[in-house]
Amino acid sequence: MHSLSFDIAHMLAGSLVLVSFMQLYQDRLYALLNTFALHAFILAASVAWQAFVQDAPHLYLTAMIALVFKAIVIPVALHRIIVKLGIHREIETVVGVGPAMLLGMGLVALSMVVMLRVTAEADPLAREDLAFALSVVLLGLLMMVTRRNAVSQVIGFMSLENGLVLAATGAKGMPLVVEISVAFSVLIAFIVIGIFLFRIRERFDTVDVQALDKFRGERQ
Amino acid sequence: MIFDALTGVLLIPAVAAVLLAALPGYRLTARLNVVATFLTFATAVSLFIVEPVSGPYLLVDDLNRVFIVLTTFVSFTTSVFSASYIEHEIEIGRLKLTYVRFYHSMYQVMMFGMNLALVANNIGLMWVAIEMATLTTVLMVGIYRTHEALEAAWKYFILGSVGIALALFGTILVYMAAKPVIGEGLYAMVWTVLVTHAAKFDPALLNVAFVFLLLGYGTKVGLAPLHAWLPDAHAEGPTPISAVLSGLLLNVALYALLRFKMLLALNPAAIAPGPLMVTMGLISCVFAAFMLYRRRDIKRMFAYSSIEHMGIIVFAFGMGGPLANFAGLLHMTMHSLTKSAIFYAVGHISQVKGTQKIADISGLTVSNPVLGWGLVLGVVAIAGLPPLGIFMSEFLVVSSTFAREPWLVIILVFGILVGLSGLFLRLNTIAFGEPRGPTAPAQASYVPMFAHLAIVFTAGIYMPPALVSGFQNVARLLG
């Protein structure tokens, strides 16, 4: 029988996947941002629980980083950037909600099949954590692909990264977890500053027709 | 802590980065940059003489010594080229002085990141180091602050981050595979410990891990179809950075991939990593060869040529065996030297002509003979014509594979030939014919370019026995 600690870890990791799904169908940026804050908050709770279960005090640090940096600082900063860029009313529909959800379900099924089969001998907690983590990673990737706006792409990347932190903390006793989460925070800070400084609104293409003409010097 | 060569290759760039960020004036900092990279190179060479002690974090063995020496050498010659290149960029007002300080400091941070990735004995540390090197190159690619440069930097950033994220997931999976055998904690991520226990790891977990690592680090190697960032990043950044990207950073990512390939090869039940690498290598080679046609930007063209050659190298390592590995290693070295030499020439050419568009560059051998013939020689070398070094290595790749997989060789040779004619088609208009546009003599330092070409030329004719036996040794290690 599974213990209570297993059930709680399971619930938190499962909620993370659920919130990833919620992100997929948010078509307004504010709503997306709030959902991401919830995502980061659940991650913080999940990491803190792992720290408690594994008796690994350094993981509390990772949980704190997730809580303060990702659930509070980054959403607030992005909130202001959205206002400054004047894109808060934008609605993006690259792929419809229905197909995105179906694709998402397919990816979760894929990660369950792959990870549960592969890790048959690992301990059940780490095993299910890893399967959930891969789902979160793949859903983050899906979000990056289906969005055009730079801000929502970054949110997609951050939820992908939340999945990685979940995997790293689930792998019991893994060294350098704190360092890796710090390295990721630096990376994300750079991205956010980048959006703000260079006012990147779209991803690989641009709305400016004149700039499109000399785009990469390849078209004449 | 005693100062040895191992800490030296990390400490010198770190100290230089701080110094260069603090000092004003570009003449002084450019010189200091050259001095620092030279010292790092000298320290790296001394790794061959005195073997430093490897710990749980840092490691020096026969494999990474080759990479470190190549990396530090090319970074040294690039810093010499960079000094004259940047001087010109300041004169025409393309680069502000504050950015130059930033540029030099970032150059050293990048060297630190690459060296750390090469000497790391810990797969987590290696990941952090590669991320750091990537981040600094992103900043350098966007340094001109033009719309195109920012877009290229952004694209590089997003795709690079996704790649690096996938690589981390793969790294975590390797730890998960190692944990039941080695036990929890630091040693389950230490490379030397992993290798000794690899045979007992869970093969299924290792297989999944390698797929993630191949996709993740493969993005950084620039393998098709994950290469989308590479041409933009090469074309829009400063040319010294294009040279370092093509010549070095791709190699560092490849090094990470090779390490994990060795790990998988030691586990008899795991999938053979070779066929995956061979497939990706072949796709990259043929795809990039076709992309060489219809390029209008000279730096983009050579960026595609880099993808082609990385494809050949990954193909060779994927085939495996002492001879193919030897060929891959030689090809990697020759490609680094030749491609950076080409970028040195291209950098000065685009400065003389004031453009990177191929259509506006013509008759270089008449207007700027030294640069023009330098480029011709470089392209002849990179296209793989005898008697230069790349001919040697490509010949070895082809002949070592022919006995085993003749069909694969036909595809590979097809790709190489398509690439060769694509390059010569363009070279014809760039180097020969009526000169067009500005023809002012370039204020260039030709030494780095011709030094590289001389090495490539010599290697095609004569290789010192010590080098050959060293490479053979590494090739055997790679399995």
C-alpha cells in the first residue's frame, strides 16, 4: 500500500500536469500569467514536500526560489511588460482549443507509456514523478509551438522548466539541484529582461512589413 | 589549493573576464584579450606535459585534452583577428565603446564556459557550463542591436534553451539509471564513476536518456532538423563570434554527445547509439549541401557549410570503430581550423565591401589579392580538394565506411559533392571577374588566417607521428 507521503506527492505532481493543461487554453495574456503563477506555486509546494519526505533541507532552497522568483517576481514583471508593450488585449489563436487539448492528451499518454515502462524497477514515487515531469515538459513544448507571442512563449518555456525541476527533485539525492535551479533562474531573468529591453512582441517573424523585406538578407 | 594547469585553463579566463569588464579603452583591452587567450592556450598545452590530478568535479583525460587544446588555440587566433576586426567596427561606428568592453569580457566568459564544459567530470556541471557558454554567445550575437541581430539572438535563445532543457532531462535520466547501482549523491553524476559501472545500469532508462541527450545537445551541434538557429546566429553576430561558434561551440556540444555515446557503448543491453547519429549526420550533410545553393548572404552560406561538416563528423563518430573515429576526430580538427580561417577572411571582406550580400561582392582576387586568394584557399580546403587536410579526413571517413556500409557512403559522397559544387558556384563570382564596390585595401591581420590554412595544408601532406598516435589513442577510447 502507498503511504500518505506518496499520495500527497502524487497529488501535487498531478495538479502540476492539470495546470499545464489549463495553460493550454488560456487565450488572454493576463489569465495565462495567473495560471502560470499557480503552476509555480504548486511546484514550490511539491518541491517543499519532497524536501520534507526525503529529509533534504537544501531542496527547501529550490522551493523558495520557485515560490519567490517564479510565482511572484516573474509574473509581476511580465504583467508590467505586457502593459508597456500594449499587448494586454491580444488574443492568440494559432491552434484551436480542441486540437491543442487533444494533442496535449496524446503527449501525456505518450510520456506515461514511455516512462512507466522504462522505469519499472525504480521506486514508485520517483517513477511517477518522472512520468508527470515528462508530461509537464512536453506540454510546455506544445505551448511554445502553438503560441506566437514572445511573452506566452516564455511562459511556455518556464512551465517546461518547472517540469525539469520536478524531475530533478523527484530523483532522490540528485546533486547540484539547487545550482541547476539557480542557473535556470538566471536564464529566465535574461529572457525576461530581453523581452523588455528589445520589445520583442512576436517570435520568429515580425509585424513590421519593411523589416520583413530585408529579413535575413535572403529575400530580395 | 595548488595552482596546476587544470585550474589554470579555468582561472585565467575568469580573471581576464573581470579585468576586461573593468578596464577602459579598446586598444588595451583587445591586447589583454589576446594575452589572456594565449596564456590559456599555453596552459592547455602544458596539460600534455604534466598530468593533473582529476577529482569528482574536474577531469583531464586523452579525449578532452585534444578538445581543450583545439579550443584554446582557435580562441587565441580568433582574439588576434578580433582585435583588428573590432577596431574597424569602432571606426565605422557600428559598435559603441561600451559594448566593446562588454564584448571582450563576454569573450572570456565564453572561453571559461567552454573550458569548464570540456574539463567537467560531472555531467551536471557539464550541463551548467554549456548553458553558460550558450548564454554568452546569445548576448554576443545580438550585440549590434539591429532588428535582424536581435531576431537572430532571440531565435538562438529560444531554440538553444529548449535544447538545453531536453539535455537536462536526459542528464536527470542518466542519474536515475545510475542511482540504483552507485547509490545516491554526488558520485552518481561523476563521469569516471559512471563509466566503470555503466554495464550494470538499467538499459531501457539509458536508451530514453540518450534520445533526450541527442535531441538536446544535437540542437547545439546544429544537426538538421534542429539547426534553425545556426545560420541566423552566424550571419547577424560579429564575425569573430561566427568563427568561434562554428569552430568551437559546436565541437563542445559534440564532445558532450560523445561522452554519453561512450557511456551507452559500455552497456551491452542498451541500444547502439551509432545508427541514430549516422542518420542525423547524413540528413544534416545532404540537407545543408542543398541549402548552399541560393544563399545570398556570404556568412549564412558558410554557416550552412558548417552544418554540412558537423553532419559528416557526427556520421563518422556514429559509424564508430578506431578508423572512423580517427577520421571524425581529424575532420573535426580540420573543420575548426579551416572554417575559422574562412570566417576571418569573410569578416575582412565584408568590412572592405561594406556588405555581406554575395551579389555585391565580386572580383576579390583582383581588388584585394591577399584576402581574395586567402578565401579561395579556404574554400578549396573546406570543399575537400586534395592535398589539403579536409580531403585527408573526408577520404578516411569514406574509405573506412565503404567496407561496412557502401550504401551509406554513396549518400555521404553525394552530399559532399553537392556541397562542393555549391560552394564553387558562389566562389566563382566572389573571387573572380570584374571587381565591384569599394576596393580599399583591408586593414587586416592576415596572420591568423594563413596560420590556420598552413596547418591544414601541412596536415594534408604530413602528420607528425606523435599526433597520429595521440589521435589513434583517443579513437580507441571512443570505441
